[in-house]
Amino acid sequence: MKKYVCLILLALLFLCACQPTPDEPFVVSKDQQEMLEAAKDGKDNSALLAALEVPDRFSGDWKGVNDIVHVIADAEILLPDTEQIPAGKITRREFLQSDLDIFLRVFLKGNPFYEEVTVTKQEALERLKTYQAMQSGELPLSGDTTMEKLPGLISYYEELARTAPDEGELRLAPTSFVSDSMMSKMTGWSNVNGKKVHLCVQNFDIWNTAVFYQDGYGDTNYSYTQAASSAPEFFETQAIEMGNALIAELGLTDVVCDQIMPVMFSDAQYIVSERSDADGANEITQENIAGYRMQYVRTLDGCPIGYTGVMGAAVDESYSKAWPYETIEICVTKEGVVYFRWSAPTDEPELTLKDTQLMRFDEIASVFERMIMVKYAYFQNALADGVDIHATIRMDQVKLTLMRIRAKNSQEDGLLIPVWDFYGTVTIVNNGDETTMKRTILLTLNAIDGSLIDRELGY
């Protein structure tokens, strides 16, 4: 039965792809021009709250799908700090040499940029001797090493023994992209104000990413953060000032902080010691590992393209490739910026409409009531199979924001439209076993026409 719940939870990620609302004949148009036509000004949204007739909270209690699904809503409603909601276009791009020049200037402060060292000449020689001893029978095979693998391993470490740097040797790293058959990449480290820092920028298929981090606070994949139970010794406003200063140095003029949360870097020492013997790993103290993690987003005419935490890397057969959402993460301690990650960069958004025509909130609420039951209607199949299953959905927030809708057969051009995101948790009771999904987006509705949008697929 637990397997049944796992399949259900997995299915939740894929059931919201641009479907028509019940009792409505239209579907979401993937044609950008048609979408813009639907969004053209049709009424006065200058007083946004009044124009959309938005209540103080969205509350309700509904049961559906033969009483299998119970929805309880007591949600705050968040609107952007604008008097009107725009629409526009946005284009994906790669990192350029001009970006590298800016990163080197901003993050390295004029200090030398050195090659990252994964294996020294001495380490390579030691491993080479070990594998040669295994091949000759002087040492037993260990781990997943086999006799068939040994020639390749020996050849690999023979080459490293010739080319790897000596222990303590510093080699200047290229300050431009180095390309191979898979990606273009610039990577290296430096010493800035007594701290070892790293910079890695790559253009790789859909994963164009730039990462800066200080030893002990992250790597090229993650920032070493976890939610803190209390705020650090400095204020959110100070953290945002640090983040804003970095954004300004990078020349990003249309980017604002959309989310901020207090974090601890308490697992940094463990992760660093487990993954490598990086210099400075043991120098992190309790006084400088509390901070904030911020998510910065682009804006269109002052309206943010809201951060949701959804990666947007899913794809189906009717679309060519995935196109992850652009993300800009900045982590700070009281000493300054310790981590920066910019993924899936785009050009500045292009404004197409300053004031889009949106459905009234009561119309959107009505669509939600119907569509949330449609989304979970497949639970009836489990009931028909004899499974005693029920779902309780608790909604706590509704947010109006901009979202990038991708164009069909393109991972380069997108349309920015307003959407309503409904947040909450889902608890499933399956033959007495209870499973609760972490707080997530329950449903996303196009604010122009009320149609359902899949955040993971991006349309």
C-alpha cells in the first residue's frame, strides 16, 4: 500500500499541465501573440486590490471526489507592490566573456585566479603505485576495482602523475572559457581578504550556471544552509543591503530580493571535511555561521517574477527540451557575501503590456474550487481498488505574481504572464498510514483566463 502512496505523490508533480478549467471550452494558448491579445487592457487595474475585488483572506471548506478529498483554506493573499500587472517577453541566454570579466572583478577584487587542484602529483603517484601493485598481485583488489578496470585506472593516473601540480604549487587559471565537447567552463580559486574563495562559470546545455562561494559555505552545487530557528545577530535589512550591493556591482538593474530566510551553516564543517581537505575547513566558528539566504528575481515594470522553489526542469514529448527557471541565490553572514549562484540566466525582460486584463478574484476562487477536485479525481481509482484512502489539503497562502511561460519547441523565448499560486500541504491517509507532503504549490492558475498551469513543465 505504501507503494500506492508513493505513486500518488509522484503523480502530483505532473498533473497540472495547462488544462482547461471545467465547464470552459478554451485551453491555454501556447502562441505568445494570442496570449498577449487575451491580456490586453480591458479594465482599470490601477487600484489593483479593488479592481480584482480581492478579500483580506481566502477561506473555505470543501469536500469532493466522493468525499475522498477535503480542502481547508485559511490563506493570506499576497499581491505585488504595484498598481497594475504587466505582461512581457523574456529570452534565455548563455554567460559571455563580459560576464566572466565582471565576476572576476567583483568576486576576486584583483587577486590572482588559480587552478583548482583535485589531485596533486604526489597523490597521483601514490594511487598509481597502489593500482600497479593490485595488477601485479602484491595487493588485493579493493572496493569496486576489478582486473578489467585496472589498465584504464593505471593509464589515467600515469597521465595525472605527468601533468598534475606538485603539492603546494600554484598555477594561474584561465580567465576565459575553456571548451570541450560537453561544455564551456571557467573555474578556479583565489584568496580574498584572507579567505579562500572559488568561482565556477559554465555553459552546459540547459544548465548555464555561475557560482561563487567561500570555503565552508558551499560548493558548485549547493549552499551549505539549513533553516534557522531564530534570526542571526544582524537584521534582514542589513542582509538585503549586502545582497543589493552585490547585485549592483554585477550590473543587474532589474533584479530585487523576493524571499529571505534566516539560515545556519552548521553542517558546513562536516560536509567540507567529508568531501575534501579544503584549506580553512576547520576555521569556521559558531560566531560566523549564522546568516540569511536570499532569492533574487527579475522584475518587469516593477512587478517581480516570483521565486517559488520549483526548478522547472521537467519536459514532455510535445516540447523540445526543459528550460529551468532563472534563479539567483545569495547567502550572507554578518561578514558579507559567502555564496552566490546564478542559474539559467536571461536577458532583461521586454515589456509588452503595462496593464493586463485579469479575472476577478472571486472568479479565480471558483476555478480553484473546481480544479483542486479535478486534480485529485484519480484517487477514485485507488478507492475502486479497495484502498481506504483520503486526502486533506490545507492551504495557507495565495500569491499573485509573474511567471515565465515557455513557448512550444523553444527553450530560448518565453512569455511573462500573471498567475495565482496556491500554497499549502497535502496529507494522505492510506489504510491508516499517514504521509504529509512538505508545503508546496497546490495549484497555479493563469490570472488572465483561469486556465491551469504546470509549474514544473513551465506552461
